[in-house]
Amino acid sequence: MRPFWQTAKFRENLAGYLFILPNFIGYLAFILLPILFSLYLVFVDWEYLKGFAGITWVGFDNFKALPSDPKFLKSLQNNTVFTLVSVPASIVIGLFMAVILNKYVFFKNTLRLLIFLPYVSSLVAVSVIWSIMYRATNGPINQFLLSIGIEHPPGWLSSPKSALFAIIIMSVWVTIGYAMVIYLAGLQGISKDFYEAAEIDGASRIRQFLQITVPMLTPTTFLIAITLIIWSFQVFGPVAVMTQGGPIDSTMVLSYHIYLLAFRFYKMGYAAAVSWVLFTIIFIITLIQWQSQKRWQDHF
């Protein structure tokens, strides 16, 4: 009997493992090991300009400092507002656009491409363009508002009262294309028999939308909500390009706060602690949504 390493099955398995080996090495080197190292960093204070000699064990001090850090609390508050406003707005607008494009509009493919284009465009380029549009003195938006009689238009990015909502408006404009495309795919899976039966029963279009379309699209809404919530809590590019967290920390978010801690103030351990808090928040929200979706499926 031949040894197992000389059998055809072993050679086939070996060939398969060799094919996935480069990907596994990349995952190990660029994802798994950095994650484990960041988990170690939350318990240390590391002056990384000194190399590994600058590592000092501090235990849970990085986590203990979070409740007394005003920038962390402000970032968490801004992230919460950003998520609570941008995600529902993107979902609602994307759903209505998908319904309209699915039934009532000519040139559907062209319009769908134009609406989806901002989502696949460079976020840095989009942020720069919106920064120009938001200029308080000579920006196109304020020039238009002045032309229709509004004497004191918002300061947009230059005002602490409006800066965060200005970024939210831009982010919603970017993400509604994603929500619309996913909803269009979901609408294709709803049988027309439901609508025909509802019309026979005398249901209006609004009632059909609320009692057929919306419930049937619940799994699609769940998918969009999960991805947009994760995206909103990780938002970085628009803040870095448009406001750098200002004015007066009014647009400071967790991702940009982590960046400043790590690469401007060189507090790698504290930055890692904030990163794991951000991960925990996203994980808990995703778990809650997952359980809610599972209960809804079991109910129906």
C-alpha cells in the first residue's frame, strides 16, 4: 500500500492548498496579525518613534481615560448624530428612487448610472467638489440662495451649527445610489401577483407600497442598513478633506479622532483603545439588527 502522500487525493489537496497559500499569507500578514497587535496595544503606551523600546504596559488605563476625554465623547456624539440622520435618509430616499425608476421613468439605465456614479467615484474628489460648493461667500449653493432672496444663507462648513449636517447632506447624496441599486434588485424579486391581487381588492398605490413593497423588502433594507451603519461609523474621508474635525470639533468623528491620536499625537495605545471601542459599537449594532431580522423572519 502506497503512503498517503503519494496518493492522488493528497496531491489534489496539496495543489488546492498551494493555490490559496498566497491569499492566506496576505490575510495573516495584513489583517490577522495587525488585529492581534492592535489588541495588545490597548494595554500599553507606545511612543513608536522609539521603536519597541518605547512600549510601556499600562493595563486598562487607556480605557479608563475614555469617559473623561471630551474629544472622544464629542466624536461619539457626532458619529451617533451622523448615523441616525444619514442612514435613514439614504434608505428612504433610495427606496423612493428605486420605486420610481422601477415603474414610472424612461431612460432607466442612464438615470440609474447617474445616480449610482457618486458612490463609485473617488470620495476625496467628491469631498473637494462639495467643499467648493459649500463656500460661504462665493459657493454656488449660497449664491443660489442669495438669488432667491435668502439674505443670510448658512455658513455650511465654516459654522459649528451647520458643518456636520453639511457633511451629512453630501454623504446622503453619495450613498443613495447604493441604496437605490440594491432596492431595484430587491423589487425585481417581488411577484406581480401580489400587486394584481391587491388591485382586485381595491387597494390604492400607497397601500400597496406600505403593505406589500415595504414588508417584502425587509431583508434588503436589513442589508442596506447594516452596510450603511458600518460605513457611517467609519466615515473619515469627507471629514479629513472638508473640515479636519472642525470648526470647534463640530465634525470630529471617531475615525478621524483615532487618526489624530495615532499619527499626530503619537498615542498609539490610546488610539487602539478607541478603535476597539468603535469596533465594539459596530459589532453590537450589527448583532442587534441581525437578531431583529431573525425574529422578523421567524414571525412571518
